[in-house]
Amino acid sequence: MPMMDGYEASQKIIQILGDDSPSIIAMTANVLEKDKLYMKECGMRGVISKPINPVNLFDIIQSQLTMDKKSSFIESSSPAVDYPVLIDYGKYSNVLNSLKEVGVDTDFALPNVSGDVHRYYSLLFKYINDLKEKVSQLEKTIFLDDSANRKKICHNMKGVSLNLGIVEVGKLLGMMEEEYDRSILSFQLQRLISLTKKIERKLYDIRQYETLLVQDEKSELKRDYRAILMDVLPLLKLGDLSCLDYILELRHYSENQQVIVLIDQIESMDFRLASETVANILNNQS
């Protein structure tokens, strides 16, 4: 965090609130024994490791509701083999296998978005755009020997990468977070750039060739264009991810250039710009 880390924040919360302080659970990608010991000393009640398994997260929160303040420290991990129950994604198997070819662990990540392949694909597009921006920032931090900002960027993107099943990138960012040798960091950065380009190319290949991501039996009924826009506009203004669910309906009107632009904005999660586009379309129609 900008002003203090989680350890110091926990200590201050407990110092101020005393017996009325809430249960504090640490979330981290790398948990060493020394880290666990320090968490206990800071007053934390438990730790859950990344990538986050929703079942483990629910269990550790539920356990805190039934424990007293003096109970032991609780650990919850998400080992690579402990996946949620696999879902038969049927017609999407080609898409998911294509993602696996570039190291994307779809078996782990998809249950985290309720098995919604369309939403997951959109999240990956948002992720890869963010990652490219962060790679550019990392290059500057390595050149300027700015270890504080480098560690912060790596830590944040590491968690996102692991939760989306981009394991190799997540592990690489974890190594870059702890590294101080500039020559090694430069080598790791080039590897990161290579991985980023490989995943980006695969995402665009899927968008170009896999029609399953633009067709779905659930969207066979063609609703009125204006009605769809009226429904999606408030969601875009709130930044609500459920606006992604309207992409399928909007694709029925993909002969309209404005709709193509709007879909791209929603898939890229540029909700502010997308809401402006919708507002302009509606104003032009009125």
C-alpha cells in the first residue's frame, strides 16, 4: 500500500480498536514460515494464499465467525492440484485448449468466474492490456533502479496473473519482485515481454477465428437495439462487470460500426468511454 504495508496497518487497527478490532486475514501469493510468524505477531488471525480458491476463502471467513479471539492462527492454501470441480465446457473446448497452449490454466480460473467463458475471455483482454502498460513501467523502474515501485508493480500484477490462471507470468513477476540484480531483472523483463506477446497473439487469434465467442444459443432472440443500450448504460456508469453479459446481444447488430466500437470498449473494460458511446448513440436516435 502507498503509506504502510499490511503488517503495519493490522498493528494500528488492533492498537486503536483493541478487543473490538475485526478479524484480519492476510492474502498473499508467497507464504514463508517467517512471514506466518510475523503475521501472528502483528495480530492477524489467519492467512489465505493466492491464487484464491473461492471455496477456501469462504471457509476461512466462516471459521472466523465461530472462533474466539484466542483461537489459533488459521491457514488456507490453494495448491495447484486442488482445483474446483471441472465443468464440461463442451463447444468451448477449442477456445480453452488454445489458451492452454500458451500456459493459461483455464481449469483453475474459470470456476472463479462461474464458468462464464465470455466473461473470462473479456477479463483476459483487460488483463493483457494492463500487463503491457505495467511492462513499460517496469522497464523504467529497472532503468532508474527504483526498487520500491518495481516491487509494488510486480506484487500487484502477480496476484492478478495467478487468479486468472496465468501461472508462468505470475511466477516470473514473483521472482522479479524479490530480485535486485539489474542484469537479471533485464533478462526477466525480456522473458515477460515475450510471454505477454505470446498470450496477446493467442487472444487475438481466438477473437478472429473462433465464432463460438460471438455466437450462443442463449442469444438467438434478437431484442430491440435501443432496449439493449438502455439496459447496459446504467451498468457501464457503475462499472458493473455484468455489462459484459450484453456483448452477445450487441453482436446481433455488428453490421453497425458504432456497435463494433462499443463492443471493443466493453471487452477492454473501458466502461467510461463505453458509456459515452452509448449515450451518443441514444442521443442520435432520439
